[in-house]
Amino acid sequence: MTMEDHIRAILEEIDPHSDQMDKTPGRVSAFCKDFFSGYGTDPNHIAGAFYDSEMNDLIILKDIAFESVCEHHLAPIIGTASVGYVPNGKIIIGASKLARIVDCFAHRLQLQERMTIGIGRAVDSILQAKGVGVYVEAEHFCISNRGVKKRGARFVTRYFSGVLQGSLRQEFLATVLSR
């Protein structure tokens, strides 16, 4: 069976009398292939924009919007990620590449904790930075729209490595949390 066949079967279970959804299985299949493109993306191949730099202070790209899907309920996860690193004094990465790394992990069925760690480890691996920090805050529709139905509750996960495990941790968090 194809993905479209499975989607058609699900739709027939939901609304067996609808004749308005003939093209829906194809649309949903195309959406899934696009939305879950993170499985076919290697973060090491995203990071092609390196620049020589003597920079040795904290660099942060904050409030990177993302959408993901909870692997437990197939419900949306919508939030922001902030990624910071202290360069090794040799190279820095283009800011858009940090956002693409976030998307690489967000565009998979996901647990937010695993996504946060994946982003952090990818930046660590790609840059060999002195330290990396990742802060992810998101609303999970499995909490806001089913079960406990707590709208507005935001789940926070963090990742720190290297020098960001020490004194720079507070500076990173102060910057990320300032609006």
C-alpha cells in the first residue's frame, strides 16, 4: 500500500460519507514528504557556509521559529529555538545555517528533548566550538488540545556543552530570554 492508500483509509474511517476529499490523500502525502524532509537531511551537509574569523565571544541566533510533530500523538509542536556558540577562534558559520540545522531536526517526528540534543550535538560536531547552547520553548498540541487541555503551557528544553556549561551559561540564558 502507498502512503496515499493509507491516508485514504484513515479518511474513510473518519468520514465514510465524504465525497469532497478525492484529492486529499495526494495532498497529504506530498505535505508529509515535504514536512518530514528532515529525515533526508544530514546537518553536516547543511553547514557549508564557513567563514574565517578570530571571533572568540558568544554568538547567538535567537527566536528561530519552528514547527514539528510529536511522535506520540502526531500533534503539532510549535515554538522557537535559540542557538549560541563560542567559536574556536578559527571559523564561524552563516546564521541561516543555524536556522537550517533547527529545521533539519524539527522536520522529523520528534520529542522536544531529543530535538534539542540533536541540534546541540550537530552544532558541536560541525563547528568544533568551545561551547554550544540551545534553548527550545514550544507549545505541544497534545497538551493544549487533548488530554489535560492546558493552552499556553510551554515546554522548555536546554542543551549546554563546553564553556557554555560554566559561566557563559547565564549570559546565554539572559540574552535568549530578553525580549
